[in-house]
Amino acid sequence: MACKRGALIVLEGVDKAGKTTQCQKLLQALQQSGRPVEMMRFPDRSTTIGQLISAYLQKKSDLEDHTVHLLFSANRWEMVPLMKKKLEQGITLVVDRYAFSGVAFTGAKPGFCLDWCMKPDVGLPKPDLVMFLQLSPVEAALRGQFGEERYETSSFQRAVQQKFEHLMKDPSINWQVIDASKSVDDVHKDITTHSLNTINTAHNLPLGELWK
Ligand code: ADP
Ligand code: 2DT
């Protein structure tokens, strides 16, 4: 019998919502329960494309806005063969940011429509679950100062949040809004519940294509 596929689980949210903390905790919990699981994050700064993106984010280089958008998308596409292979092998992937960040961040720049921003990511592996860690700007500010990277300002993050809210109206995506203002452990419990349900149902479903 062919092995059951893994689930594609994505965590999204604005800066400091707790995505990285929760991806790591989910990874550990699933590993401890004996489930095959790996974590990925986008941008993946380790590749040649990822290094161009990283230099841009660190303001060591400037890139034209459409160009960097397409690089972020290319950085996902270059991982698709590996993602598909792992999912087929039964490995669940826990992913820190995906195409939704791509659309929300570029879409928050002047002169960009969401429709254009979505196009390059059409057909990517479709997540079985996208958890949006919801946190107000006031609560995010309490978690520390913004860093030095591009996009790390409260006004830009508010614009990004609005774009995420628009994306979350799309019923073709299994969005779950998570109250990220709770304690780390309570957020983890909510995320684990949704993830286990998804892993069990994804086993029997074909992997979808995003926004197709
Ligand atoms: P993100 O990846 O969304 O930017 P992080 O996981 O890096 O967020 O968390 C940002 C900061 O907030 C870190 O200092 C982290 O320890 C803290 N943090 C994460 N989750 C919580 C929580 N539920 N309550 C309070 N602080 C948190
Ligand atoms: P972190 O590495 O701290 O998550 O910051 N971004 C991300 C985009 O603009 N487009 C994308 O497609 C993705 C995945 C969000 C990465 C920064 O890059 C932004 C914050």
C-alpha cells in the first residue's frame, strides 16, 4: 500500500505574532508523538535566490519592487520538488510563512493589487491548513522593538495586516485564525489541535494546487 501523504501546514501572521516560536513547538510535539515532520521557512535564505532576498531585507541591496516579489515567489518554487517529495514520503511540513506573506507584504506597497501579487504563486502546493496568528499592533509592540530589517515598522505592518484580512476571506483556503495573545502554551494547544485534525484528514486527500 502506498504510504499516506504528509500534511502541508503553514503559519502566517504579522511580525512578532509568534510564528517561529509556534512552528518550533509544533515540530517538537509532532516529533515526540512519533510523526514524521520537518520544518521549513520562507524566505529560505540559504539558496542563491534566498541570499539576494536576504541582502534586500537587510537593506544591503535595493531591488525593484516587482523584481523582489518575483524572487520571493521563485524562492518557493525552487523548493517545490523537495516539498512534494517529502509530502509523498508521508512527512508533514510545518512552514513559517508562505505565499500569503508574499502577497500581503508586496500588496501593502503602493501601486500593487492583490490579483497581480497572487499570480506568480498560482499552482504552488496548496496548504492543507493555514493558521493566522492574530495579534493586535499594541500587543505586538509589547513583545519588543522592531528589528532593523526592511518592512519592520508599525505603519507597514498595519498595512500588511489589512492585506492578510482580505486574503482570509478566500473560502478556498482552510484558514484558522488563532488568538496569538494567549500564553505560548495555550497558543500551542490550539495549533496542535488544528494540526492533528489536518494531518489525519490530509492522509486521504490529494495535494491541492494553490489559487487554481
Ligand atoms: P514571529 O516569528 O511571528 O516574528 P517570534 O516567534 O519570533 O514571532 O516571537 C516574537 C517574540 O515574542 C519573541 O521574543 C518570543 O519569545 C515572544 N513570544 C512569542 N509568543 C509569545 C506569546 N504567546 N506570549 C508572549 N510572548 C511571545
Ligand atoms: P522573516 O525571515 O523574519 O520571517 O522575515 N516576506 C516574506 C515577503 O515580503 N514576501 C514573501 O514572500 C515572504 C515569504 C516578510 C521575512 C520578511 O520578508 C517578508 C518579512
